[in-house]
Amino acid sequence: MEYIISSNKIKKGGNAIILDPDTLSGIKKIAARVSFDFKAVFSAKPRLLEGAVSNVKSPIYVGMLNDKLIQDLSIDTSDIQNKREVYKIIVKNDALIIAGSDKRGTIYGLFKLSEMLGVSPFIDWLDVKPVPQKEFRLPGSYSYVSKEPSVRFRGFFINDEWPAFGNFCNKRFGGFNAKVYEHVFELLLRLKGNYMWPAMWSAIFPNDGPGLENAILADELGVVMGMSHHEPCLRQGEEYKYLRGKGSIYGDAWNFLTNEKGITRFWEDGLKRSGRFENVITGGMRGEADTAIMGKEATLKDNIDLLRKVLKTQNRLIKENVNENLDEVPRMLALYKEVEPYFYGDDKTKGLMDDPELEGVTLMLCDDNFGNLRTVPSAHMRSHKGGYGMYYHFDYHGLPISFEWFNTSHLSKVWEQMTTAYDFGIRDLWIVNVGDIFSNEYPLSFFLDLAYDFDYWGSSNFKAAREYTDSFVKRNFEGRMTQSDIKKCSELLEGYTRITSARRTEAMNDRVYAPFSYNETFDKLKQCEKLMDSAKKLLDKLSGNTRFAFYELVWLPLSANLNVQRMWLLTTLNHGFAKEGSTYAIALGKKVNECIDYDREIVKELHTIEDGKWYGMGLSEHIGFNAWCEEGCQYPVIHTFEPANKERLIVSVKGSNYYSEGMFWTGHVPVMDSFLNPEVDEAELLLSTAGSVAAKYNIENPNSFISVSEESGIVRPYTLKTLKIKIDRSQYRKAKKVPEICVHSADGNIVVKIPVNTISDLGVEKKKRGIFYWTGKTVDMNEKVIDVPLHQRTWPGKTECMDYISIDAVNFTSKTDSSKGAFRVIEDYSRGMDAVKAYPQNVIFSRSKKDAPMLTYTVRVPEEGDYEVLLYTNPSNPYSRDNEIFFGISVNDGGMRKINMIHPYFSVGDGNPYWSMGVLENTRKVSVNLKLNEGINDINIYALDPNFVLQKIVISAWGNPPAESYLGPKETFRY
Amino acid sequence: MEYIISSNKIKKGGNAIILDPDTLSGIKKIAARVSFDFKAVFSAKPRLLEGAVSNVKSPIYVGMLNDKLIQDLSIDTSDIQNKREVYKIIVKNDALIIAGSDKRGTIYGLFKLSEMLGVSPFIDWLDVKPVPQKEFRLPGSYSYVSKEPSVRFRGFFINDEWPAFGNFCNKRFGGFNAKVYEHVFELLLRLKGNYMWPAMWSAIFPNDGPGLENAILADELGVVMGMSHHEPCLRQGEEYKYLRGKGSIYGDAWNFLTNEKGITRFWEDGLKRSGRFENVITGGMRGEADTAIMGKEATLKDNIDLLRKVLKTQNRLIKENVNENLDEVPRMLALYKEVEPYFYGDDKTKGLMDDPELEGVTLMLCDDNFGNLRTVPSAHMRSHKGGYGMYYHFDYHGLPISFEWFNTSHLSKVWEQMTTAYDFGIRDLWIVNVGDIFSNEYPLSFFLDLAYDFDYWGSSNFKAAREYTDSFVKRNFEGRMTQSDIKKCSELLEGYTRITSARRTEAMNDRVYAPFSYNETFDKLKQCEKLMDSAKKLLDKLSGNTRFAFYELVWLPLSANLNVQRMWLLTTLNHGFAKEGSTYAIALGKKVNECIDYDREIVKELHTIEDGKWYGMGLSEHIGFNAWCEEGCQYPVIHTFEPANKERLIVSVKGSNYYSEGMFWTGHVPVMDSFLNPEVDEAELLLSTAGSVAAKYNIENPNSFISVSEESGIVRPYTLKTLKIKIDRSQYRKAKKVPEICVHSADGNIVVKIPVNTISDLGVEKKKRGIFYWTGKTVDMNEKVIDVPLHQRTWPGKTECMDYISIDAVNFTSKTDSSKGAFRVIEDYSRGMDAVKAYPQNVIFSRSKKDAPMLTYTVRVPEEGDYEVLLYTNPSNPYSRDNEIFFGISVNDGGMRKINMIHPYFSVGDGNPYWSMGVLENTRKVSVNLKLNEGINDINIYALDPNFVLQKIVISAWGNPPAESYLGPKETFRY
């Protein structure tokens, strides 16, 4: 018999939620929350009843499997017995039964029902309302058993909470108290997490409830609390500040050497106070406020001995105050910053690895704060009892640049890195720093679902990032938008994070993208503007709660981020055009100011929108970092100048740094090199003025096969005029001289050389789209077609154009798998590009050719010689303690060279320039010198070590690299 | 009997100027001009009479010694007979007689009389009126005989005449015609010149008169005409443009190889037309428009052979058409640009030196276009019959940066270079490029007086530049201003040219001076503003013609130049403060715009002032050269930004690049190093805001011996607050830690370390003002006096301050002359500094210690080791064809090392970076590595070759140079 929940039934007293009177209070509270979910869906709230109630139509029984209520229902619970956090949902007769293997299993079951009714996990946190329904049906045979979560502890860390989350809490809730945490916990549980670290800068979780209310509420709802990686024994760092002092029982020094007694007492009292709740207890000790504990003069051994003594003390205290059986107490030690070497030791000093004090302690590893794993457990380490955890970041306050404003994380990289962690055995604890939570819901939700159901979302699902985005959008907007708008939402989420994955918004400045080379700034600007337009159109179309949900989940993080990105891109162009003396710079400067205005509006709007629901959430510094912190933060420096009072025309070739006013004697002749690629038939000239008066021009074009969109006209000051130059290749006949056109202006004659390659010029034989051709050409600037008095064109002499090959790594010519593994494509990996990586990703493929998966790139180069092969890879950190990630490379039948992509001076951490550059640019460029033959060459690339993720390859003559740019040259001609 | 000229006499017909009826028309014309000078002085114009007139009271007889009129007066003329351009002025009875040895002698005599009456040589050209007088007396015994001019041909070249001089001529006179040249010739003659090259870009002197009127007028007035260095046979370059063509008798190619007949005919017709006038005929041949004649493929021999053939042809044509006796025809060949190697040849190819075709031809050498002699004749060459000329520049259109606007030349350098030329035997022809003439009157007048009376103004007169300036001012303003204002005028002229000698106005940009190091930008700005204020006060005080003369001679070139200099200095500061994030940058940006407005006003004012007398004279491009020509010229790029909306204070140490907001964690601690010099007792802190709101501060100062001018206060946005920090050394007691003060602001605590040296810290023994002490100190940034939460001050670690010695070269400790010569001081040489140079300046002192004049600089350094000794010298060019200027250096009793200050890749000319840098910076930095002992060392510097002019010496530890700056660090402590 079909099971039905309906408005009518509920209104008549049916579909009541029935609990065991003796069940846990947390389950009762969540059941009450879910009854409100019902109300949101069915416009009626079901009754909440307790005990053996009869006469309820289509009741919903909820409880843990050992609740009497559930036992009395005589369903088969063998499939959830002795399992962690699982539930069973089954229809029996006219009843729906939700049985949990334990407290959290039951709670997840309750929220699963909500989810089935179309309720978003953000119903409370973001106020995302579900689509109203009249009824909901399940077949009489319905039975569902959830999986055991993949990762044991899964949660997030509220951090760097000032100024945003802090102001939000104070204004909305009067502090970091249980009124806030009620919402935070609900969010965590609905997202299937079970673990959290509370805010910790000037907040004291166990005191702020007020009193213990925060901790009691967490325990009730089944939220396992931790403290951050540097707050041992359930004590928050801030607490010591308040409790220390002369005469304090805790002494007056955060120093285990000089104040062992006081510190021990401090920890003991913490364990006594909070030890009865469900916790993962942090062990170890660091200095105050995230710093090293001993001074610089201390030896490694001094530090290790001290830390061992600390751990021993802490274990004793836990036994005495929490549980005699340490194995039953989840404990964690973070291998973070300086603690890492204490764990590993060195040749002379044994570290804490395998130390008995660490038995059963989960060792928490971490990323490099910028989303790249710092290290993974070696094969030997993986057997450690207690397992491993991972501390990951969607928010960071520190070097080289903080990112704490709105989400900038892109799922694909998160997927690649966190699946690597899992595959390397990091499965006991995953925690992610989400800053102020707000705006990070999208990656957070992915992170927790990946941790909950790795079978589905993990390493085997190469579409996970995209699929997750789609499902995320559906869970929030299905039924409230058209299918095409839902698709658009996915594109918008992916789109803005793709741009922030090329450069985080906070790390943007005017010197990131090259103003003109390869058109990267104009292109990026166009992408930003397209996404903002599209999002704005959708926003304007929506209304009510759907509009607000879209605002929170898509519009705000998108437009806030892209507005700032756009502001910097405009600044880059402002500087570029100002340098040329172009008045267009001045118009760009004004646009920059519009972006600043919008940025300020956002912050204000968040103070007031929906009655100030998100008060303060825009306050984090996010523009113009000169250091990692706020000091020196500055809005873009705009370049402006007084234009000349004359008719002066500037012509530049879009995508290049060439520009000229074509005046007598200067001899600056721009080259438009686009048609060297036989597949390109259109290019652009940019015209602007150097003066405050309009500039006339007319174009002399003696080439029948070249057309110009507007052969004569006027360029107004403060504007940019784009002329489309098209080639009709069917009309093109090869001549001795390089084709030229000339833009005549009042005061100059700008000759533009337009070299052309045909397919036959390149010696292309048959179409197979596998070979990358060198399209470069040397242009003799002295040679004239058009006779204008430039007098001495020789100054640039001969100019080489397009003298490089650029390859997107996924466009390999062929692929050779080994018995141990194979390269796979990760779509949309980062920086707007796909990537290739060898799988399985936890395998060292050996350092010989035989076992190494291989990719082959076939290229045709003009002459034998030394070439630079520049590989753009993920800035992955060494997977082991050795400073190494090797890959292999060979040419044709030559032997494989093993290349370590890690610089000898690389190390993860504050101030290291190789690491800093990598995380800011989100790429690492590895240069290899290869000798190539004239003509066709196979360049083979081999995966040897884990963590080698390749995105782009640029080949140029050694010593003659292509023009500088951020993204590198675009892919060149392949046939 | 006293001879008297008076108003009354003139009005009654006395003081008539009486000429021989048969004297030259030019003398009559000049006598008429002088009669107007009388009118200006005495308010009455004397009669001009001819022949034996009686009944004139106190007549003035004027004529050449062979005029019958003069002969009849029976005065002794033996002292002027057979002399060049001399005159005698003698009182005889009641008559004044001016007798000239020749035409120009007579004319100079006439103008001498004017000068004696207080008439400025600029009475016509600049409309400088004399002081009215009632009478003028000469003793009855008065007799004066002028010297023969030192240099035979002395003149100037009107060049680069577009847009200024060209527009001026067209608007005021309707072309480059005799109406203009009448004024120009008068100017030349009054300045005691006799030679000129006319304007030549789009002007044709022998056609524009109209017709031959220009040439006829020149000849009449005794002006010897030349054409520029590349216009042979009295033909102007522009002429060929008009006369060439198919079917032209002159052919259609400026090519002696392919069009020998046509070119020969062209020259022949030129000589026929203009050969009857007094000329210096240019020989040789260059390409059109100042370029090389043959293509790049031609060998040296090809070129030499061609040039020889050209010279032979030209000599033949001159004989046939001008004078059979070539010795009587002044001829000139310019050894300019590519012609130089043709003259010298090389190892394999004999050049044209000593070629019979060059016998009697004056060889014209030149400067490097920027005021530094390019080469001087070797001992062998000095015997050349025909002698040498020098082509010098006060104006240049070409690489690296053109300077064509208002005067930027400083007399002292002109004096040093041109006396060198004279001492090396260059005495036959001096010509200077004066661009549009206007505003270059000051250096031009000096140049011509130096050429006229080398005995007085030349090498022996080390005060010549200053003395000349004083006399120049007096000649124009005596009797019209107070003596103190006259002194001020001298200071103003010297002052503005001192600033332009540090960097020519046209070569200024925002990257010349360091924004903060050594305070050089603030200092230079202050100098500019002080001079402008002082000039403005004087301008406002003056009226009528005095005001206008002051405007022309002082105010306009001064304020125009300094306004632009100031504009760039403000831009430099704008960029510097913008980089710090200081809102003061925005106020500076506005000031830059005010400068631009003023600049535009000047140009407009010149169009209209005095009924447009100087129409067009401000039109030359002078701002923001990106190339040497107008292309890309741009007003300053101003940096602006939107200020933060917060209270944020920035503190910086004036004179250093230190700045900080003192926020938690950043650890930026500025150091104020001024008090390391025991003679400095005052320094400054600069406070500004990063936000648009005022910032409060208060200063914590635990040091009894340090006072702060304003210990707490408010800094308004967009302003700069300067706090004076003073040390009371009598209160100072040495402590273990470096003194600190702390500026507390709303958001930060800026700790400033203030290290102090006492005389005893430096180990100074007795006062003798001879030893330069190393005042440097290492400051441990980790050390704390004031406890503020900067958390980690260690970031800069230890900082070294003042770790260098800077010496003004004139402050040598001792001086050792040799038998061959001695160092002498040239005051105010260039860049605002004095210099030392060995004299006689045409001597090669040998390359051993014995004969070399020596200077000793005694320095005390902290430790034994390698030091860099950086010498700032004039960017002199090698005096010979070898790429060499050697000087010597030794330490203590060590051997002398010979150092060639010329870089091996140096060559004078377009595009050479070593030369270009030198002329733009007007200095050359020569780095020498010296090993010094700990403690006291004598550094000895020897003059070996000519042209070694030393201004500054900076000593630092090798590999650790002082902060970059334009002028270098200021002189450090000497005792």
C-alpha cells in the first residue's frame, strides 16, 4: 500500500511524527525542525507525538534502533546494526519508519526525509524555501538503507571570523552563543557533517553559550566538537588570556617548561569541564596565536622532547578525567607548520612517529592553506592506529595573500586534491576552514558530500565537480526556475569560480594579467562581463524567496568576485593604455571607479538586505593587498594624464604589445601575426587617440584578399575603436613581400605588416589534428610595400612573430598506458583549463619508462636546435618528505630524462618564493631544455610520481621565450 | 678737454654721427641703428651726416681706417692696422673718433659706444631699453683699442626652427626673410659675433629674402654666412628638393655616384649665385636631411674615395666661380657623425687627414649634441692649415631626448668644455646651435663673448661663469633695479640653469629622481619653488619695459623650466605616495595638473604678450618624451586611487623609503638614521593618511634627549604632516638599546628606531675637518624598547643604516700638484655641485704617478675589506680617437691603478646606451673596487688624461651599494 504524506492528512492530524518518549533530546529537536520543513512544503505542520500512539493516519515513526518504539515496530534492522551513522527508511503498512543505527544516523534519516520532500539543506541557514506540494508518495515496498559515511569525522572550522562573522554574530545574536550555533549545527547536520571547530579569535566556545550552552547543544544534536589544531584539551586559546595572571592557579605563562603546573591544571580543568561531551580532543601544544612554542635557539630534540612530555601529560589527564580507555577517546594531533618536523625528526633525532603516546591519535595533515595537499602518509605511516585527518582551506588569513571574503574555491581542484587525500588513506577526519561560512556553502557542501559518500563522488567519478554543481543547483532551485535557468545557474557557479581559480580575487592586482599579450586581459574581462550580465538578467527575472536564494548562492559571490576581478583587469588596461598615451585609459579609469562604488554597495547591501540577515558578512578586506594582512591595502592606483591638445591617433594590434603613432622617423611598424595560423581569418586593430580631439583616419589597403571593417572614419577621444581585419584565403596569392596596410592619420602613417601562412607554407600534409605546427615567421621590417615617409624602418630590424608552439595538455597526439596506470583527463581543472593526471593517483609509477603512463605530443619545428619546453602544472607539493615530484620526458626514440618539478629551494610555507608564486598563480611552470630535430618530433611525457597534474606546454627556441603573460600563449596551430 | 654727449647738445644738432660718404653701406646702416640707441638714452637722435662737415659741436666721426674721413682726422691708427675686426675709440679735441680696422671692426666700435652709454645688446632683439641719461662724459685723454677677437668665426645656428621660430617668422614677418634677419644680424653683431648659419628646415636663406635679399643684407652688415655642416657650396638642403626632378638640369638624385653631373651643376650654380658674398663655404657631402650618404653595404674606402672626389670637385668649382686663390676662401668641412671615420680612416684605409684637398679647410669638430666635446685635435693634427672649428649645442633635436624649448644650458659646463676646445687649438670657428634663439640669449651671449675675448673669460678665469652672469644681468638691468635685485637676478639665472643642468627639462620624467631616498625629490622641489617664488616677487615688483625685459631674460625661461621640473617632481612624489597608499598622493596629483595648466598658459601668453612679439616661441614639444621626437609625448601619468574609508595612518621617515602603518603582525619598523651623523640634530617624520578620514596619533617617547614637534594631533586626509624630531645631544646618554619612539594610531603602533652616533662612537680624535667617517650602524630590529604588539619584529632582521661614505670631490683632504699641473676647483660645475679638474686642461699627464696631479681623500672605515668607490664624473667623451680617459687611483702607499672611465662599448652617438645615459643624467658613474684597511685610509686620485672632471665619491662595502637615487647620497660626516 502506497504511503502518502499530504497537506490534508497533516491538517487532519495525520502524518504525525512519533518518537519514543525516552529517545535522545537531540533527536526530538531535529524531529521538531523537520516538522517545520513539512510545514514549508505542505503548509501544515505535523504533530510531534511520543510513545505508542494509535489513531494516527500514516504516522512517521522515528528513532534509534534500540528505542523501544522502533523495536516494537518489528522491522528488520539487521542492516543497520553495529554501523556508524546509518539509517533505514521503510514503509510498513500505513506507516513510514525512520530507524537510525545511532543518534546521528537517526538525525540524518530525518533530514533525508526532508530532502526527499524537496527541502534544501539551506532551508534554515540561507532561508531557501522548498517548492510547496500537496502530497508526497512512496510505494508500499519502499525501503532504503544509507551507507556508512566514508570519512569518520567530517566538518568545518569557522575561522578568521573578524570582521565578518564576528560582527554578524554580535549584531544578530549578541555574541558567539548558542543562538548562532543552533543554526550552524543544523547546517552542518543537514550537510551530513558531524564535526566542527568553533570560532576562536576572541571567542570562547565553552563560555559563550552563555556558559556551557554551546557545548551542551552540540552534544545534544550529535555534533562532535574539536578545537582548532593548536588548542589542546578542550580549552580555547582565548581562555588562557583571561585566566592567566599573577596568583592565577594557571600561572602566567603559556609555557610548559616554566609553568608546567599551571598549564597542566589549565588543561585538566578543561577536560573536566568539557570531557563529558562528544569531542575530538586536540593534543600537543603550540605557541600562542598560531606560532611555534619554543624560541629559535631551541634544537629539534628540545622541541621533540618537550612535545612528547606534553602528550604524555595530556594522555594521563584524559585517562583521569575523560575515559580510562584512551582508545575510546577520539584524539587528534595536527602535523601543522613547525609540528611537522617534530613528527618526522631528522637523521640524527628520532621524531614522534610511532611514539606510544600517539597510538590511537588521529594525525592531522593539512593542505598548504591554498588548497594543495602539503604531504600524504607514506606506505609505512598508513598503518598508524588512529589514522589520518586532513585540514583543508576555503579561507585563509596569512601569507602570501589572505582570502576571506566570498568564495573563490573551484570544485574540480578540491575534488582532485581531496580524492588524492582519501586514496592515500586520509579517511578519519576531514575538516575545512570555511571562514565566515557565508558564501562558502557551495564548496563546503561538496566537501562534506565527498566525505560522506566517497564511493559516489570520489576518484572514480571524473565528472564529480560538474555533476555536483548541477545537483547543488537542483537541490536549491528545482521547481522554482526553468530547466534552462537551472542550467544557467550551474554555468554561473562554475564560471565565476573558474575565474577565481585562475587568480583568487584577493590576490588580484594590476600586474597579474599582461595588458595586451595574447589578449588575455580583454578576454578575461569579457568573460567576467558576460557572466555578470547573464547573472544580472536571471536575478532581475526572479522574485521573492527564489530571488533571495539566488542572490545568496549565486549572484552575490559571483558579482562581488567578478566586480573586483573586473576592476583589476580594467586597471591593468588603464595602465597599459596610459603607457601608450591613449586617452582610452582615462575612460577605463572611470570604469574602475564604478567597480569600487559597486563594491561598496555590496557591503552596505549586506547590512540591510532581508532585515540585515547577513549584517557584516561583506566586511572582510579583499582589495589591494600589499602584504598578507590589511596593512597597506589599497584600492587600484589609476593612471591618468592630461591628453595632448592635438589630433593624434594611436594604432595597436590587439593581442600584442605593438602600438604606433606612425610619425616620421620613429619607424615603429606593428605586426599583426594572427594570420600566421592558417585557421585564423580574423584579427583586430585597436584605434584610440592621444589627444583630447577626435582623430580622423583612412586606411590604405593594397591587398585584394584583406578587408578592413571600416576603412576610414573618426576615432573619438576616450574611446577605443576596433577594426576587424579579415583575410579571404581563397583570394590570397603568395607574394614576395609581406602584405601591409597603412593607417593614415593627421600626423602619421602607421604601417601594419600582416604576414600570412597558408597550410602549404607550413608543409602540412594530411589532416589528422595531431601535429602541432610552428607557425612562426621572420618579418623583415625594412621591406616596404607601402611607401610612406617613415624614413628608417630598420629600427626593429627583423622581427620574429609567433615563434613558439603552445599546446593544451589534453590535446595529446597519443596516449600509452602502462600496466600500472594511465593518464586521465580532468575537465575544467583550474585556471580555465583541463588537465591530465595519471591514475591511480596514489601510485609511484617507478622511475623507468616501462611502468610509467605516457602522453605523446607531436610537434613540427623549423630547425634543429635547443628548445625550451615550458610545462604549466598544478603547484602540487611533494607527496612525501623528499622535496620531489618527478616526471619523465623524452624526444622521439631518445632516453627518458627524469625531471624534478620541485625547485631545490622550494618549501611549503611563509615567505618561500617558489611556493608563494605557485599558490598565487595557481600554477607552476617547469622549464626543460630539449634538443629537437628539424621537422617532426615526438615529445613524450611520463608520469613517475604522484601529484603531477599537467595543463599546458609551450615550446620556444631556447633563450627566446614568448612575450610575458599570466596564462601563457593560447594554443597554436594543430592539424 | 672732456668730451661730452648730452641731450641738450644733440637737440641742438651736436654729437652728430659723421661718416665718410664713401664708406660701406653696412657701416651707415649700423650708424643709423646706433643713432636710435642715442635716442633711447638721451631722448634725442643725433644727426647722421656724411663728409667733411663743420660747425657740429662734439661730433662723432666713424669709419674704417682707410676711409678718407678718418685719414683726414690724422689720428694714429698704427695700433689697429692690419688687424682683424678691431677698432679704436679716441677723444680728439671736441670730437670722438671711432676708427675700425675693417668693416666689422668699425661696426663693433659703433656698438661699443652704445654699450658705453648703457645700451644692452638686446635693445633691438628683446626690446631691452637703456636707462635714460642727460649726458655722457669721456676724459679728453680717452683712447681705447680693442683686442683682435680670439676666435676667427664666431656665430650661431638657427635650427630645429619648427614649430617655434618658424611660426614666429611667418606670423610676425611673413617668412624667413630679410625683415627677420635684419634683427637676427643686429643681435649677432651686438654680441660681437660675425658668423651665422641660417634656419634650414623648409627655409632657403638665399631665396627667402625675398630673392637674395637675405644674403645681400648679411654681406652688407658684415655677417659671414655659412650653411649647416651638411649643406655644401652655399646651397641649402631644401633647395634641391624644389629643383630636382625628371628633366631637371640638376637631375633627380642626391647622389654623387649616379648623378655627378646634376649635383656638380647644382653646386656650381650655388657658388655662382652666392659666392660673391662673404661666406664660409661648407664642403663635403652627406645624405639628405642629416643622414649618411652611402648605404650600409659600402666600405670605408668606398666612402672615403667618394668624399675625396666630392671635395676635389668642390675645390675646382670654388676656384672657377669664387676665387682662384683657395687660400682666400674660408672653407669648412664638418667632421660630424659618419664623416668622422672618413677623416681618420682605420688601420687598413687611409682617411682624409692630411689630404691635399683639405689644405686650408677648417675642420669642424663638434660636441656630442649635449654639450660635451666629442673629440679634440691630436698634437699631430693641430698643425693642420685651415685650423679647427667647433659646432656646439644649446638646442638639439635627436636621440636620446630632444631639447628645443627654453634654455637649459648652464654656463659653467659651457665654460669648461669650450675653454678645453680653445686650449686644444680649436680657434678658427665656433658655432652654436641656438634653436629658436629666443631664451638662449643668456648662454649665447656668454659663448660669443668667450670666443671674442678668451684672454679675459677663458681658461685662466675660474670665476668666469659666475662673473659673466653678474655682468650679463648688469648690462640689462643696471640702473633699473636695486643692487640687491640685480644680485637676485644673477641668482635666479644661475639657479634655474643649475636645476636644468642636473636634468634637462625635456629629459625629465617621473622616474628620474628617487621619490624618497636622500630626500632628493623634496629638496629639488623646494629649490624650484623657492626660485619661482623669488622670481615671481621680483616680477610683481617691476613694471613697464623693465618688467618685460625681466620676463624675457629671467622669468619666462625660469618659470617655464621650473614649472615643468616641478611638475615631474610632484609626479614622482605622487607615484611614491600612491605606492604607500597615502592620500597625499591625490593632493599631489592635483598640483601636477596646476603645473600643466600653467604650462599651457605660458604658450598662450607668448602668442599675445607685447602684441604677439614672441608669437609661437613656446610651441616646442617639451613634456613627456617617450622617444626623442614627438611621437608618444605625454603629460605626466598621475596615480590616483580611492582612499580607504577608515582611519589609517601612514608614517614614513623623510629621506628614506621606510614607511609603515604599524599594524599587528607586519613587523615593519622604520629606522630614522639621521642622528648617526653626529653633526645632525634634526630629522623629520612624515605623517599622512591612507583613508579619507582624519587620523589621530599620539607619540610615545621614552627618551629625554629626543623631542617631537607635535606629540599628538590629527592628520587630515590629502595632507602631509611633518614632525620635527630633534636630539639634544647634551642630554644624550648611551644606552644598550637603540632609542625608539612609537607613533600610536587608531589601528597601529609605528615603532621608529632612532640610532645615534656620538663623536666618540666614531672614534674621532681631533677636529681637522679632513677625515670622512663611516657613520653606519647595524640595528637589530628584534630588540625592543617600546612594547607594542607587533608580534614579530624580526622580519627585517638586522638592518644596516648609513653604511656608506659620500664625499663632495672638492672636499679633498689634501692636494699634491705635479710639475706638469694641478687640480683646480670649478665652482658650481653641474648638477648643483662643484668639480675638480686638473690644469692645464690640454695636457696628458703621463700614466705614472710622478707627473700626475693628485687629490687625497682620507676616510675611516669600520673593517678591512673590499669597498666600492663610485666616482661621479662629467660624462666627458674621450679626448682622442681611442676609447679612453684614464685616471689613477691608489690606497695608502699602494701602487696606482690606471682606470679607464670609458666603458669598452661606449661610443658617442645615437642609441649607444652608455653615451645616452651619460648625457641624460649629465654624469658618468665609474665604479672601482678598492681594498681598504680597518680604520684610516688615504684614497688618492690622479689625473692622467684630459677630460677627467670629478664631482662626487661614494664609498660602500662591495656588493652593498646605498639606496638608488639620481644624485647619489649627500655628503656624510667629515671631521
